[in-house]
Amino acid sequence: MRPAASFPLSSRQHGLTLIELIVAIAVLAIMVTWAIPSFQRFSARNEVAAEVMRIKTALALARNTAVTRRTTISVCPRPTPSSTNCDFMDWAHPLVVVEGQVASGDLTDGELLKVLEGSDGPTVTFNRDYPVRYQATGWAKGHNGTFEICGSHGDGVKVIVNNMGRVRIGGEADGEPTC
């Protein structure tokens, strides 16, 4: 008995048919159109989270340094490395931690302790037009306020500094609209 028709190995099909290729491209296109907006939202949320960490780090450093050195420590945004004044309109600039009062945003009054790089992502505003100052006790009494961080897709969060110098995160979950 002779086996069914068999083709030599060299004449077998090596690839995809046109229909298989079209289906594969269609599935890929659907996946990409679904993934790109999700990735953009993910990136925007990460930018906001990174900005929150930058602000919290600057404030924690200032508070701990104020208690350790038993002196006043201030935090404010500096627009350029050569600036001698703070720019209270845009807190996305690099944040400087300075020993001293930094009266009216004049950085020549104090000793520069640390610079935390700025960000190009979300916008950051503070509801005060003066630096955050920590007293030797670690309190920010009279210099408390709220940072509002707004991402590119409307994602936002608030970083709230209370009179005792403690920081908490607020947002839509607190009933407060952001961005």
C-alpha cells in the first residue's frame, strides 16, 4: 500500500498566507490603539507621583535639618542656578533648601544646603507667595500651605503642609477637586 501523496520537504509552505498576515496586523493595530492612551495616562500619573516625591523630599529634608541644627530652614523654587531670588510663581523650578529666613525670597540671606532638580512635566503651584519655613522645633507655623500638582492628562494631587510641619497628600478622594 502506498502512502498518501507526500510532498518533498523543499516544496512545503514556509510562511504565512495573506489572510493570516492581515489578521495578525489587525490584531496588532487594535492592541496598539488600546495601549498608547493607557501608556500616556500611566506616564502622566508617574510624572505627578515623581513630583510629589520631590516636594515631600525637600520638605522632609528642610524639617529634619531645622530640628537637627536648631535653626530656621526655608524651601523655595529657584529659576536658574545663578538666581539670587526665589520665583514663587512656578514651583516646578529646582527647589532649594536654605538655612535662614530667605526674607522676600532673597537667597543671599542664607546658606544654600541642597538643590533638588526641577521637572518639565506637571505644573506645580503653591497657594502662598513666600517660602515654606521650618522653625527649630520643626513647625511650619505661619508658613503652611497647599501645593497643587497638575499632570498633562488632568491627573492631579495636593501636597498639604500643616502648621506643625507635617505633610499629607490630598486630592479628589478628599472631596477636593484637583486641576
